Amino acid sequence: MVTRLDEAKRLFSDPRLTRSHPDPMNAPRVTNSALLDGADWGYEDYESERDGEAAMRALLSKFFSARRMATLTPRIEGFVDDLLAAMAEQGPPADLVESLARPLPMLVICELLGVPYADRGRFRRWSEQAADPVDGQGSRAALESIHGYMEELLERKRIESAEDVLSDLAAACESGALKPLEANAMATGVLFAGHATTVVVIQWGALHMLTNPSQREALRRDRSLLPSAVEEILRRRMSGGEALARYATADIVVGDVTIRAGDAVVINLIGVNHDPLAFPQPDQFDIARKPNPHLTFGYGRHVCVGQNLARLELRAVFGQLFEKFPTLFLAAPVNQLRVNDNPVVGGLRELPVAW
């Protein structure tokens, strides 16, 4: 397990570390999740994995282009406004997880993909089951359900194209640029990665702001701190993503440790983002922190292509939440808040607030 920033950056950049394993049946595993078990990604060898990843990353980058993000920005701000208005109308107390943190990323990713929002309940259930690190059978069944649904949607988009990612994937299949299974896998990956992490970051970000009134007041006084506040919120995510492994294709020496070929390597991003050698006073929540070289979105060729979408959502949330609810406060003791049992998904079960 890696918890140092410099070592994490080096390993993220090392081509000898891959997602697939040459012998998947006997690969060391850190999760039973069918969605996140990287031992068998269907590649014949490491070279084909690198080539396949590069092609998919090039296509994914188009989906998250500056033009598309600019188009989405007012929609995201509108979603946040609507969700907060509904929370205000309902009146206190409220659960910030169910009122804001869960629905917003799903609204956004459904908009981006071109998925009917009416199906969000099914997606939420399937995503949580597919990411289950313990129930391998249930995880596989949920992932099959997602793939089946995506297959139907891609066929529908082939016939009735629109300005969305699924239509682009369907067109890529028609042109021969993608195989149907590749398009399905990409759509599933975007669906999960595009909302699961953001759900968790919104929860922890809100909790940090609620329990650090001086930082909250600093942001209220100086709106120019919003971008750096978002980066600190991203750095201070406190759970989720701890069970993602990569595999060494050859012996790799890191410091005084030799990673043997075939070994699983876990880059613990929470530990990395609290590395005291890279972040002075790492446990302090400081919305003006600079520099802030966190690796929440990965690094190098493994950097998340959807990072700017996540930042747009976080800026919309924390640009509006405490403006619309200036007296918002935590309605339960911090030590009574329940953390999600799933270490892959992470986050809080609920975040009770009042005003």
C-alpha cells in the first residue's frame, strides 16, 4: 500500500503497473466487486491494455470537452438551485445526503450520458450492488443488469441520436471505431465514475464546512476562495476508493521495498492526500491552501478525464449552499454520524442538517 505523494506519482506514471493480471484466476485481490476488480479486464496482454486504454481515453476526452462542460454549467447550477429550493420548501430538518449529495451527481451524469432520469433509482441500486466489495455474486448480477440496460440504450441512440455521450458511443460503434462491448464498458464506467466519487466528496465537503465555521465565514467574505476551497474539499475526502488495485508486470523497486511481478499495489489516495511531507498540517482544513497537489483524480496517464465535471458540480454546490442557507448547522453530533460500510463507495449514510 502506497501513502506517500512522491511514490504515488511515480507509480501512477510507471507503465509496468497495469489494471489487469496475467493470471486473473490466481491474482491477489482486495475486493470482490465485479465493477472494481481489476484483475481481468479482458485484455490479451499488457500492450493491448495500454493501446486500448489510450484509444478509450482519447474518445472519453471528447465527451468531457471544454465546449460540453460550458454547455453543462448552467444546467448544473440550475439543478443545484432546484434541489436547494426543494429542501427549503420541505423545511428543517433535512438529510443533505438525500436532498443534495446523491441526486445532483446522478442528475448531471444522466444529462451528460443521455440516460432517462426516471431510471435513477435503478442505477443507484445497481451501482451500489456492483461496487459491493464482499458479495461477489450480487455484484456480478448488478453489473450484468447495468450492461443489459446500456445495450438497450445504445441501440436506441443508434436509431434516435441526440447531443449526448451515449449517442457519440453509438456513432463510434456504427463507424467501427469501437466494438459494442467497448462502448458498453465505457458507458458503464462513465456512469459509475461520473457520480459515485462526487456524491462522497459533496458529503465530506459539507461536513468540513459545517464543522469549520471560520473557513465557512472566510468563503462567505471572499468568493474568490471558491476554487481553492473546492481543491481542499477534494483533498480532504475521508473515505471511499481505498480498495482499487493495480498489478506489477515486472519487479519494481520503490524506496527500500521491492514490488514483485504479479503483486497487487494499492495507492491509498486518502493517505497520499494527507502525506505530511507534501501537505503541511495535513489534518487541518484550509480552504486557502496553496499549493495543493492532491491526487484525488489520479496522476499522469491515469488522471480522471471527468475531473473538470466534478469541479463544476462542487463549485455549484459550495457556491450556493451557504448563500441560500446562511444559518445551516449540523443537526447531530459528529461522533454519531454513520459512515458507509462499503470502503469502495465510502461516504456517509446520512448528514442531518437544520437552519
